[in-house]
Amino acid sequence: MGQTPAQKAAKAARGQQPKKRPGKAQREAIKRAQAAKKAGGGKPAAKKAAAKKAVPLPRGSLRAAYPGTCPACFKDYAKGEVITKVTEGWGHPGCAPRQMSAAEREFARNKARIESGETYRAQKPSDWRRGASPSSTRPAR
């Protein structure tokens, strides 16, 4: 971006010299460096690995600080691999039991109560008899 003559004069008054344009040899060197950087040769291996690890992890997961063994499937995982909390420790995210939502937990609880016969607290077995009305089957109070 160019500077107006007034801006150049203001810089000179402050004691700053306007930047000079690099020579032809310097411009060619800069272009070569930029081309190498675009090709992937500009970053060291450590920075490339750090850029690869910048992907956000699933909630409750982290990267392994050291190699270990998954307690669920007994397979090894390497240092830096994504792991999560499983039943007896840390292991592969696929080995962890799936977390149920609150609605799924309530459904499972109600289903177990129905299957066990404990549907309602005050429920009593029916005293209806075939061929008789309910009022005639119950003892009078």
C-alpha cells in the first residue's frame, strides 16, 4: 500500500525513513521462500505434528500422554492417540459404553418396573370375576 507525500513527510519528521523496496535478487529469494512454504517445506516436523493435533477432541476425551492398554479390548494404544474414560480406566473411545440420555434412562427404568410387575405403587391384583360385576365381587365395607 502506497503512502501519500504527506505521510512520508510525517515519517521523516519523526525520524523514520520510508522503507525501501527490496532489490531484484531479494525479491526472487522471497518468492522462492514463499513457494517452498506453500509446498510444505517451510514448517519443521514438530510444528506440522502440532498443527495436525489441533483438531478438537470429543468431550471427555484426551490424547494419551504415554502408551497403554485399553482395559475393555486389551489392545494397545500409542502415545498421542485419542482415549476416553472406560469402565476400569482409560481406553479407546469405541470401547466406552454409550452414555444414555435422561429420557432413555427413564424409559429403561419404567420398562424394568413394568416387566417386574411393579407398575404402580398401589396396584393390587384384579378381583374381577367373569360373569359378575365389580361391585358384587368385593366385600362390603
